[in-house]
Amino acid sequence: MPRVDGRGSLIELLTTRDGAIEPIVHVYAVNAKAGSVRAWVYHQRQYDRLAYTQGRFQVVLFDIRQDSPTFNKLSILEFGKERPSLLRIPPYVVHGVKNIGKEDATFINMPTNIYDPQNPDKSRLPKNDPRIPFKFDE
């Protein structure tokens, strides 16, 4: 939850206060145009750590881990200024993001692995993949 005072607010993104975290090895900001969709992607080795603190985003997760208790389950979440959050997405969880706000907005990713352009850990699926029981409104 944000800490708010007369100057504004503060939102912690990562802390070791409650235990160890994976090292910070790569951090980047994603600017999303109002109404834009980024879907679908998953990783085989890394966790994505997505921080939503501004704007309004719909985040959809679809679990393709066959040994997971949430295998083939769909989760639809909403994050942003009104509901700031850090979302940790494990490998083999397909995810997509839509900026459902009326303005451009930014979110931060702090993946657990460094991006390697020679061997990227990024698998993409088509936006209308029939295996995913969800379609983003356009």
C-alpha cells in the first residue's frame, strides 16, 4: 500500500524486510499507449516482476504448467494507481497486459534474469491464440 502525506506518496517495489528476494539483475520501464495490448508472452526460466503504480492496467494470466494446481486456469487482474502492486509471474505462466486507462501509462519489469539477445527467454503466442480462453477488447 502507498504511504501518503502532503508531498505525495511512496510505494515500495521490492524489500528484503520479509525475507530474501531474487537479485535485481535487469530493470526496465514499459510505456503503454492508452488502449494498447501486449499479449501473449511467457518465459521458460525467468520470473517477471511487474510493478504497476500508475495508470490502469488489466493483466491476464493463463497457467500452462502441467504440474501446477492452477493448470489451465485463467486469472484476470486490475492494477495501477488505484491498486498498486508488484506481480511476480512464474515461468510457463502466459501473460498479457492492456492499458485500460484513458492516458498513456508506464509499468516496471524487474525480471529475475538478464535479457540475452543471443538466447532470449521469451516465447510469444498470437494475440488470438485459441488455447487461451480470453480475448482482449480492442
